[in-house]
Amino acid sequence: MKTLTKNIAPGGEPLSLREYRARGGYEAFGKARFGMTPQDICAEVTRSGLRGLGGAGFPTGSKWSFMPRPSGKGSDHPGERGEGFVVMNADEMEPGAFKDRLLLEGDPHQAIEGLLIAAYALEATSAFIFLRREYARAEKLLRRAIAEVTAASHSGDHVFDSFRSITVRLHVSAGRYMCGEETGLLNALEGGRAQPRNKPPFPQVVGLFGKPTVVNNVETLCCIPHIVQRGAEWFRALGRNGSCGIKLYGVSGRVNRPGIWELPMGTTARELIEEHAGGMQGGRRLRGFLPGGASTDFLTAAHLDTPLDFDSLQKAGSRLGTGTLILLDDRTCPVGMARNLETFFARESCGWCTPCRDGLPWTRSILDDIEEGRGTHGDIERLELLCKKLSPGSTFCAFAPGAVSPLLSALHFFREEFERHIEEKRCSFKG
Amino acid sequence: MLTAEELAELDDLLRESSRREAAADALRIVQRHRGWISNESLHDVAAFLGMAESSLETIATFYNRIYRKPVGRHVILLCDSVSCWIMGFEPVRKRLLDQLGLPSMPGTSADNLFTLLPATCLGACDHAPAMMVDDELFCDLTPAKIDEILARFRSGAATVASAAERGIADQR
């Protein structure tokens, strides 16, 4: 059974406003707007167990609860009192992540409905969509969808009356990975460099232009209409292995059918890879995988039966992240893969704090040496030391700890490959 | 000097944004017309926004998709992130470099038709390797497919290239 992807036809055009409504679209917005108070919606979202699907997994209801309510009691006139913002984080730039693109291109109205409900529930006056520059098709489709809703709000359509008091603005990023970090994103929206801000104060209290702001990922917001429409209990029951709700899982790498599937939260990596992705390509064996994008720790074939959810993966020593698996097969060099990842992180470090700005290029240059046959004894220990110096608490934001997660875990699981590169002064995968 | 067309678009931008938040968008408007942001463009946009040139420069240099050097008629963004790397990025990169006559990436072909830039994950990992040419996404790349794609852009290039040359001449 499909929920988030029920309107998405692979390769097809997304539904127009009229088609989307014919399939029950914006009924949840109408229900929220006319049948629920902002507090009711927040309570429902909290009960649903929904957690942030951009990677951090923070409970969405809690995040929303930190937003101050100038109005006190709920009211049916959103936008008249609050001066807060809600932002859809559509800056999907995590290497290996391609789920938000599907949601934005496949069903833009679902994302906008989620954003509008969030704006109502949070009593926000303005809603922003922060979209990455390279998602040109999503930009075109979102602009069209926003124009359709705007036109409906001026045509006396009572469902969209309130839309006139909530402005929705699409911001297309000038491009930098740090824009995906919520405080970096706020700085980018304000027109500056996407450097992170100190927390506290948290954005829900002091956010965009100093006003209360909630930033939610696309997939998180896409869940909202369904939770409002069908209830928290229904959503919770969709999960498996003790998890709540649904998840778009992705697989890339040397499998027979790379792709994205909407599955119960808590599906195992084995089911995802072997059943949905059709197993490894002929003759190749799974050696390891990053469960949720570039900034998560490697796991191995021994972890295939771990449910892919926030808590289980944390216990296993990694993170769910974006839930888009990147597979390492036995004919791909783990050192080369680590080098590719650290090259990305070194390039995208925003340069705000010294350990990250200088430490990541250092890890990259050591990995260059090892992979090119110039590695020396002591390089592995130097990499481990750098990973320690870039661990949580040593840097300004979570970028560097995320950057060294795959490296430290690669050094743990594939250590003999690093040693062999240094011993033999070559990469044996290059033939 | 900003053109009348650029000024009109910048004025539109300021109808919905404050000057401060408009910085990156203003640069992108000018870049859309000129391909890149020259020192002169930077100066003019800073003056328009009432910003110090150095403040605008910190923004121009921070973002990947604002170009402070000239680019060719078509910008190729080749994904060099992990899934594409696993799925055959290297032969695709080599073919692009050969075809464009470049020693390495980034670079611009001698005929000024293509600029090749490395890009972070384009979010098409189930169809890796991937690249974009201008706003168009190309997936499941192979060296043979690179030849086809470049041929397509070259065949439509004769008139376009002369327009681009005129554009460069105008700036001088």
C-alpha cells in the first residue's frame, strides 16, 4: 500500500491542482483549517511518532512544540498574530540521497499541502521552500503548483482563503552542501554565507530574521497531510519492528535494480537489497553499506537484518540518515570509496571552524597518498587521530563528525585494505 | 553597466526581498545574462544593492553556482559523488576530458562551447553516473553516451556560439 508515492507515476507528469484534489488532495488541509486548532494538529503529529526524515531524526512534534505561540490559545485566523516562519528544506545534496527529488517532481502538491498545514499549525505568516539549484525540473513544477494554489485562493475557493494570509516563497539556492544544515540554510535565506549558527538559541525561538522558525525536510512535510487525514494511530501502525510510519528507502550501487521504495519504517536492509533492489549484480558480493547517505557510518553484511530505523541503526553504530543506502561491493575499493567521500567533504566544508576547514583536506590528502601508492606507515594512525579531532564536540556543527563517520568505520571494517595499499604501494582493485 | 533588462529584473527581485537577502539572487540574475560574474558585474551589483563590494564578494565566492570566472556556452556539471564513482564515473570523466581537450576538471574547451565542472551528487543515484548540461539532466552515462550528448549540443551550436562571442565582445 502506498501513501507518499500513491500519486507518483514513474516518468509521468505530476498531478495538477484539479487532479490532485480529485484524488482527495487538500482535504487534509481543509480538515486542519476548519476542523482542528493549531494545537490539535501539533498534538496529532506528536502522537504519530513522526521523526525528521532529512537525516537527524528529531521528533517532529517536539520540534514544533518549541515554537512560541504569541496567540496563546489556538485560533482560526493563522497569520494574524504570529510572525514566525516555516521552511521546507528541499536542499537535497547528501551524496547518495535522491528521495526528495522523487517527492518534489512526482507530487509537488503533496509537499505544498504539508507545508501549508505546518504553517497553519505553527501559526506562521510565511512559508519558504529552499530548493537546490540543480533541481531545475522540481523548480518548474513547484512554481506551477504554487501558481495554481495562488489562483485558487483568489477565486473564492474557501479551502484556499487562508492561503492569502500565508505567503509561500520558493528560494533557489546558489549551491552549497552547508545550506542543508538548518542554521546554515537560514543564513543563506537571509542572503549571507551558509555558515552554521550557534545553538542555543534554537531556530524555533530565534530563526529566520530573528523570528521563530521551523525547518522541516520535504519527506517529513509530505507525511503531515496523511497524519492529519487518517490520524496518528493509523500512521504509527504503518511501521514495523517497533518503528512508526513509513519511509522512502533508496538503494544505489551495484545492485540489479537501483531505486526508491516506500516501505514500512523498520524494514531490514536485507529485504530492501535482496527483494526490492533485486540483489547484487552478477558475481558481486556485498561488502558494506552506508545506510543513509555519505555522512553515516559503514555497516557490513553482518548488519543486513538490522531494521532500518533511527534507534536500531544507532544501536548498530550508524545512523538512518536519509535512508538511501549506498552499497560497497567486493570489486570496489573501500579506500577509494573513503577517498571519494572525504574529497566531497573537504570541498564542501564551509571553512567557519578550523578543525573542519583544515582537518578534512588533510584526511583527503592522506587518502590520496594511500590510494595512489604513496602511503606510509603511520598514515592509518594519523587518519584515526584526525577522526578523533573531528568528532562531536570538537567542531562548530555536525558537518565534520558526519564527514569522518564513514572514514572511521571504514578504517575499522576494512582495515586490512588500507594496510595492503600501504604495504604493496598500490591499489589492487586497479588491476 | 547593468543593462535595462537586468535592472528591470533586479527591481522585480527587490519587490519581494530586502536588499540584504537578495544578494545571491541578484548575482544570479546578472549571471543568467552574462554567464559569469566579472569584477565589473560584481561592482555594479554591489552598487545597486548598496553593499560593500567585499561583502558581496564573500557571497559570490561561497556558492558553487556563482561563477567568478568566464564559462563556456554550456556548463556541464559532472557528478563526482560516491554512487556515481562506484557506477563508472571514471571512464565517463575520461571521455569528457578527451572530447573537450582538457587536461583536468574544471576547465573550458578551446572553442568556448563547454565548461566542465565537478558537482556534488545530483540526486539521480539510481541512474548513475549522472551529469547536467545547463538545466538538463543526463543519466546512466557511458563513454558512448557522452559522445552522443556532446554531438547534440555541438550540432545546435553554430548560431549559439556566434551569439556567445558577441556577448563576450560586448563586455569588452
